[in-house]
Amino acid sequence: MELGIDLGTATTVVSDVRRGILYDEPTVMLVRRGSGRRERVLAVGREAAELLGRAPSRYASVRPLDDGVVTDLETTRTYLRAVLRAAGQRLWRLPVRAVVTVPAGSSALEHRALLEAAEEAGIRPVTALDEAVAGAVGCGIDPLERRVHMVVDVGGGRSEAVAFCYGGVLASRTSKTGGEEMTLAVARYLREQQQLLVGDLEAEALKVRLASAGDEPLVVQGRDGVTGRPRLATVPAAEVAGALRPVVDEVLRTLVPCLDDLPPQAIADVMGEGVLLFGGSSLVPGLPQELERALGLPVKCADEPLTCVAEGAARALRNRALLSAYGRR
């Protein structure tokens, strides 16, 4: 099997070179821990996410990544094995070679930890590739061109702006603010302005629904902050979008200075080409327009913003020159 693996803080996507997307589910694993025994995986992905806040106390929900980097080597290895089983059923027993994406701002130690976890999970050989570069490849851009391209990746754990040309990164900026902070902002708005307490799943679902709501009000269910009883609330979409604004502004403040690091000729290239935007949180209403205003440059949204990183990683397996220029081992 030849796989591209986008192991994100919020979502994991696995793409096969020939068969396309095999797996696209939340990055979460439900385990049962026993005294003196290794943890036993009970569910992974969507099944595990559905049990967040519902599972008995003897079960633990585990997220192997924090801010896009590995937090525990053994947990990440166990998670990757479970994902391979879910993605390929019994095909995971065959030799697996893969490109695993990493944030451009990750350290050598952080991406080495991810490579070790992948190798211990049975993926050999494995190469790490910057998420920004992989996303560009997934959108049809050639990072080896003699032309500067700039992309913005707004993920769950972090956001990045990266400019690259002819096999190298010219400039990059990273913000450890992303979709998870936006979800927390939604939950905080509901608690403080609507006196409604909701879990992470409900706040995340409301944020996702906002992308297609338009001007229609949104209905959300939770627990009344005063009486403690279940309650339905109708909230204006504009107010929910307003609750996200401070988080969006924080992301832009960090990423926009990436332009200052580019030489004038590079700016000319980006002005002609435009900035490519992708990532799960790029779907937040108004984000492309705010990014365009802050940069002063045209912004294009990827056709497949949720899966283009994994698809690009899979395509990179067939491009030795690309992996030689941008790959990390």
C-alpha cells in the first residue's frame, strides 16, 4: 500500500495513491486501561468521538496529537495501527510505505517522534512532508516550479502561512491557534451570552453548521446554566460568527507578517497567483475575505480543503524529486 497520511490534531485523513480517500475521521481513540496491562483499543475515529462525554469512567478518550505534534509515542503508534486497520481492513498487513505530513513549524525532534511512531506501527519506509507543501500538491501546484507560491493552512491545532519556490521554503509563520480555539470560543459564547452549557461535540457541530447557515438562526441543545435542566436555544448566526472573530484576528496577526519576509520579486509572483487557503477551519464563514483584506492579495479556496493535504502526500510518493527537496527523514 502507498499512503498519504494527514495526521491532524482534529481529523486524520488517509489517501491511497490508486484508490483515493480511505479514511477521514476524528483524531481520537477510546481505550480501556487496566492495572498493569496495556491499554486496549475499543474504538477509533468517529465511533470514539461519538462516545466523548458519554463513556463510563473506566474508559478513556485519547487524542494522540496536541497542536499538531506527538504528545506520547506509544499512544500515537497504537492509534496509527488502529487507523491502518480501519482504512485498509486486512490490507494493513501488507508492506506499507507512506508520506506523513507534519506542520512546517515543527521541530526536528517533533517530526522525528512522528516518524518513529509510524515506523513502529509498521509503516516502512516513511517520509515526513510539510502539510503546506502536501496541500499545495493536492491542489495541483508544483512546489518545484521557478515561481513562488504561498499557501495558508488553518487546521484544528495550529495555522500556518508558508511561501515556497524551486524546492525550498522561503518564509513561514505559525500560529498555535486554530479550529479547537474556535470551538472553545463558541462554547464560551453560549455559556456567557446564552447561559447554555454544551459539550465539545455540540460546540464543534454548531461551528460546522455555521458554514452553511447563511443568515438563518441556529438551534442548539445543552444544559441551562441556571436551572441545570435540558434546554433548546435559538441563536443568531451572526452572533456565533462574532464570537469567532477574536480567534480569527489572532490567527491573522500571526500569519500576515509572512509577507514581510519575502523579497519583492516573490511578492510579485504571489500577487499574480494569489494565496491558496485550505484546512478544516478554512470553512469558517468570512475567513477567506478577512485573510484577503489583511494580506492585500487575492485568496483562493481549495476545492477539497479537508482532504487535499492527504491527497497531496499520496501523490508525493510518486515524485522522488519532490520528496528529495522537501521531505524530512
